[in-house]
Amino acid sequence: MVRWLALIFLFLASPAWAADAGKPDLVLTGQVLGADHQTYKPVTFDVPEGVIRLTVEVDYARDQKTVVDLGLLDPVRFRGWSGGNKKRFTVSAEDATPSYLPGPLPAGRWTLLLGVPNARPNSSAAYEARITFERRPGVTNFAPGPLKAAPGWYRGDLHMHTAHSDGSCLAQSGVRAPCPVYRTVEAAKARGLDFIAITDHNTTSHYEAMAELQPAFDQLLLIPGREVTTFQGHANVFGPTAFIDFRLGDPSVPTIKALQDAVAAAGGVFSINHPSSPSGEQCMGCGWTVPDTDYDQVQSIEVANGGSQRAQGGVEGPLFGVPFWEAQLNAGHRITAVGGSDNHDAGLTPDTPGSVGRPTTVVHAEELSTAGILAGVRAGRVFIDLDGTRDRILDFSARSKAGAAAMGGVLTARKGEAVAFTVSVTGGEMAGVEVIRDGAKLPVAVGANGAFTVKMGDKASWVRLNLRDAQGRLLLIGNPIYLIPLP
């Protein structure tokens, strides 16, 4: 009984990937017979060229006390053995379900190994193995489905580093050492975050650790990310796990268009980091100076960076990313502002800028999944909580005679029409709300009920909000509603 309860728990906890939700490419069926008792039964199948992820799910009849264990071999080597603790597993070049080994997926004859520790004499138990091939990179979800299936505000950190790049923390002896992924995950859990993206520089090696940790952290979504670090700027890529070549300027990635096209093909979100940082010897490649950037293929810009806040002694200063972002909005691009701690030490105390979750990006998403959070970022119903609190909220909506829009949305109205806005604030006063239009603060008063109006002009514009405390310190940064005049 204990064995079967453990098996059921582990089956449910086994990682699943969103890309595998469709119809399997192969369905293999057969019988485990009494004659197979205490033998290893090979089930072979062919993997075609071009497969980048392989997922196997096995079910079998248990009514006659038959027990089946699972393992996998590729044409060259052993790829893993999970025994009876999983019925579903995946392998790819960058990550694999614990018990299995990541690595290239060679084309040819593979073997699903069925170990049979028990089959009663003369018994016959049907099995079915469903095998799915992924041929194109896509958004990966390390969790077996959404962690929460309800819409709501979800709080997270979109920029963090571990031992897989330049993250470090204190070892037992007190010396500084490369910091393992689990320390960052534990710090995010303690902060009360709903999601994090670990974004080590250019590498994909941290995904293996994330895939292992996700089942144990079933209230904290681990989003795959990496910081593409070039000589002319840094950008986070969220969603896919497949390798994306970062060598901008090399023949392999001759232009920023090639890099952005690769991210788009993989279904990733491309997010420019700390764009106002210096470049050159002071901070090599830190500021965004990449020529010919297609800002219509930039989904978000990190306007608040925890490391920058710590370096300049506050949020607003020469490293603040809002002016860079607003310049792109004024150029007609719809890009979501996000924040990130840029944490390099999971042991920083929570009141320190750059600690895990400070700042926090708060996303309104339909569900707590990788796809859900990334869709929320793309949609722009996002604000940045610079202190990383657990409860502050900034939201607003607008209404015209033609319709309505929420933060991140688009609203049309006739030239000269008074567009009605309604603000919702938690953890601050309405008196602290700033209304920003096209980068300039508007001299409008937000009523105690959160209402204010703005007249539609004769050209496209945008309106967004900030929230400050009584001393003028910036607390929250909101994203725009885009206003389009009707002809």
C-alpha cells in the first residue's frame, strides 16, 4: 500500500510541458505477460531527425498486480531509469525530468525499457506508451499544468542569477561561493512570490535544476529564462529552453534582427534589461546601444533594476530606465514596462534593493503558468512594485463613447472627447497618484473615487500612472492605456 501511494503521488508530481499537450506522435501498445515476470521488456521506436524534445507517457493495467518500471535508451547511450516512480517523463538537450539525462536526441532506434518486477503466472496486462516529438522550440512549463487556474494579480521577479552564471552567496564557512539554484528559489518562496524567472547569462544549464525543483515548489512558478548578454546590450528571453545563439555580430548572429527573429520563432518574450546603464569599460555591454533594434519585436523593457537602484542610492537617477522606455512609447511602440531585482546573491536581506523580489513585477494573468504570465506581460496589464510588497495594487481603466480598455489596452475616441479614467489603488493614497501622458506629468487631480478625465487629442497618445508616498518617493510604476483618435 505504501508503495502504491508513493507511486500515485510521484505520478501526479511528475513535471509536464505545455508543448506536449496535443496528440502524441506515436502510440505503442502491447501486453505484459506472466512470462515477463522479473525480466526487462524492450519496446523500440524510431525518432526522426530534427526532434528537440521527446516526451513519454505510459499507462498499464494494474488489476492483476502487474508492476511495470520504466527506463530509456537512445541509439547511443543510457538515458535514465525512473523505475515505478513516474509514468511521464521528458528529455531534451537542455533539461530532462529527474531520473533522466539531458542531451542531444539522436535520430534512430530508441528503446523504452519496461522492467517487470511482478507479473502473476498466466496474467496479461495491457500497456500503452504515448510518445510526443517536439520539433520546434516553444514555451516550456516545468509544472504539470497551471499552479493556479484562476485569473488574478501574480507577483514575481523577472531577473535573477545563480551559480550557473555569476550569482554567489555565503557558504557554510562564511566564504563566498557560487550560489545553487535552490537558494534563489527558497528566497523567492520566503518573499511570498508567485513566480520567478532565473536568467543566467547566455546559458541553459540552470533549466535542469529548475525542472527538478518545480514539483517541490508547487506554489511558486519557475519560468525558464536567460539573459542574452551581448557587447552592445543585455536582454532577457523568457519562455523557451532551447539554445538561442547570443553571439551578436558574429557570422552566426550577424544582426539584432537575426537574434530577435530567433526569439520570436521560439515563442519567447524579448525584454531589454537596464537600458540606461553605462557601457564600455565602466560596464561592458550593460546599456542598450544595439543599432537597428526592431522595437516592435521587443515585448518588454526593464525600467526598474534592483542593482541599479542600489548603485545610485534610489529608484530615480541616471540609471532609471523609464525615460528610455517612454521614448519608445512616444515613437509609437507598445512595450510593457517590467522590473527585475537582477539578484546575484540570494542571501541579501529583503529590505535591500536587488534582493530577490525587489523590485517585484506584478502581472494580471488568466492563470499561474509560464504561458499565462508571458501572455500577461505581452498584454501590458502590469505594474512594478519597487519595494516588493505583498499587497500594493495599481490598476486603472478608461471609457469612451466607443468602448472601454484596461491598463495595457487600446481605447478609441473622437478628437476632443473627454475620456473617463478610473483608478484603483491599494497600499497608497489617491493623492499620491501621478498621471503621465506621453512622458509628461499632467496637472490633473484624481478624485477620492479614483476618477479623472483626459481629452482625446488629434494624434495617438498614451496615459499611465505612478504612485508616490507622502514624501514623494516612487512606490509603483504603471503601464499605459493607448489612446487612438477616431477619424
